[in-house]
Amino acid sequence: MRELEERSTVEEIEKHLRKVDYIIRRKGREILSDSSITIPQFTALQILINKGDMTIGELSKSMALACSTITDLIDRMEKAELVVRKKDEKDKRVVRIEVLPKGYEILEKVLNKRIDFLSSKLVDFGYEEKVRLGAGLKALYDAMKDELR
């Protein structure tokens, strides 16, 4: 009986995570439509800022997109002054993508709007509830993050 109850609880968690993810993605697209960047550009900026300067190949692998697609994406981002290509300090044959101040600025604005949205949905949650939710989500992420490798 306990196994069935646990299975049912996990099913409920999965269902609600899926629904929350859908709403956040939809709201994220809406927020991005108000800015000057596309979803792939936003994703690339997040990866580059979190992981540091990368090559086209490394970014291609992180985004699970073809190198040619990433090259086109970086071309557009460079024209928009979000990133710049720079030769690697140690190996001049290697070209790395570096985020420019405008890229950091746009990413921060978009993330702040997303945080404001989430904050508005958590308005009826007490501080302790928010802490427990945050801890639970972090624990779930920690249990799953190895799947990204």
C-alpha cells in the first residue's frame, strides 16, 4: 500500500513540475518577445555567462545544436553587440566567444522580469514555505544534475 501511495505522490510531483515548467517557459517567451533577443540567444547568453567563454564547438554541444547553427547564432549576436569572438590567450588558433556588457545587461533585465513574475505568484507563500520549496527544488536538482553530463 505504501508503495502505491509513494508512486502516486511521485506522479503528482511530476505532473505539477511539468505544468510549472510549461507556465514558466510560456511566460519566459512572452518576456523575451518584449526584449531584443531570441530564445536561442537568451539560452546562449545564459550558458556563456554561467560557464565562461566557450568555443563554437563547446557551445554547440551545450545547446545540442549543430556548429553551423551556432555560428549563425553567434554572427547575429555579434552584430547586436551581445558577444565578441576573441582568440584564446594560450592557443591563438582557438576562437572563444565572450559576452559583452550589453549581453550581461539584457540577460539581467530578462531574468529580473522572470523573478518578478515568480515573486508575484509566490506572494501568498510565507517565508518558511518559500525556504522549504527552494530547499526541495535544490535537492531535486542536486539529485538530477548528473544527468546533464
